[in-house]
Amino acid sequence: MANSNSPPVLLGTELPSVDVWSERVTVALGQNPSAFTGPGTNTYLVGTGPQRLLIDPGQGEEAYLPVLEEAIERTGCQGIQEIVLTHGHPDHIGGCEQVMERFGRLQVSKFPWPDVDASQSIELRQLGDRDRIETEGATLQGIHTPGHAPDHLCFLLEEEGALFSGDNVLGIGTTVIPAQSGDLADYMASLERLLQEAPTRIYPAHGPCIQDGTAKIREYIGHRLARETQILEAMAAGAGTVPDIVQIVYAAYPESLHAAAGQSVTSHLRKLEREQRVRRVTDEEPLIAQWECLPA
Ligand SMILES: [Zn+2]
């Protein structure tokens, strides 16, 4: 069992296992730190009443339950009203069963992703774009924001004008667009949609609270556009495969992040391919194919 007093240290970020971020938002760390999850998944107790919403119960780590119990004690609430998921990746949905073993059967709601939902052992209630979930002191409104995952929902916290951003905007690092199930063009459209909501704070699924949410979303959009330019420049300089491009564009990043970087580069190439700005020279999967720029 992990000691909840020793914060995981990863990529320079330290977060306490339990932290109160506003009168209606308390975070409990999922106890699953890694290169992909940073300090681990932020799981959120939301509301002000005796029963709170739980957003994303983490991955199912044994060390998480005592942390969740500590969070419940810190907020002074008694239990969990229901579970709400930002998306079906294992570090978000994986803890549902464990939490229900401890707290009894709970309603679990998410946006549908048939391929992934069918493999879950828990019953899932469908949540759509703009659907609301209410608890004492808090109202969440789902915003369908595909790109990182096809089923991704962000949640506006209406009482604060704040946003639970899931994996779309992170407090540490940048969002990975998985090469297989992700879609960078969708992701960029989702960021534009979130920008229109002009959120105050952002409560991300990984990393610390973001105080100026709108500025952070602008930064993310700018970052992706700059990355796209860098990839095209690397290709113009002769890089023709994903690993070649990663070596150039991510030269300043540790090797441990290069696998994730390769996925991001692949997502950029697939977007650019659809826009007919690059093409595959060899008839292979994007990750191993030879690529070239097309004349504008
Ligand atoms: Zn995810």
C-alpha cells in the first residue's frame, strides 16, 4: 500500500494525494504515475452535499481506495452519488469496479464508444453532448470533445464557469493523440469548441489545476500548429519516417517520451495526409511507412 503522504515525483511535478481545489472540487490522485499519466490520474469528488459525484475513478490501483477515503473524509461528505467518466481509457474507467466493491453499486455514465464499452464488465449509462448531471452544489454539463478518444467528454462546472478537461487539456505535458483511435483534426476542432466556452479554471485529468483555462487552450492550439510546421520543416529537410521526424522535432525531449511523440507525429501525418499536404510513399502502416511532402 502506498504512503499517501509521499507525493509521486514525475517530470518535475509534485502533487499531494488529496487536495481541495475549491469549495466544490476535491482531487484524489489515482496512484498510477507513469510516463503516460504523469503524476497519475486526477479523480475528482464534486459537489457540496453529503453524496458527491466522482469523475474518473482512476485505474484500479490498490493504493487508490485509502486515498479516496481520505478525500471523502477531508470534504466531510459521506459517500458517492454516482460515477461520471470523461472517456473509456483504462486509467479513467479502470477503477469503477474497485470503487463499487467498496461503496456499493453506482450509476456510471459516459459518452458511448461501442468497441470499448462492450468489453467492460460494468453497466454503462449513455451520456450525450450537453447532457447535465446534478448534485448538491454542482451542475456538470458534458461537452463531446473527440480527438484524444472518440468518446471524450469534458464537463463544464456551471457554478464556477470552470472545466473538467479530462485528457483534452492537461496540467502537465501535452495530450497524446493515439495513432490508432485518436484523430488530430477532431482534436483541434474540440479545442476550438472548448475555447468558445471561455472557461475560468481548468481541472485536468493529469497534473495541477490550471488557473487561466482559456489562455491554456489558446496555448494548446498554438502548440499543435507550431508542431505541424516543425514536422513539415523536418520532412522538407529530408526526414521521411516517423522515427526520423521524432529524432529532429523532439531532439530536446528525453528518449522515454519518444514513443508517445511517435504517436503524435503519426497523428499529424494522418491529418496532413487527409489535407493532401503529405503522402505515403510506401504502402505500409503510418508508423513505419516512408512519407513525403506534396507541393502546396
Ligand atoms: Zn486518455
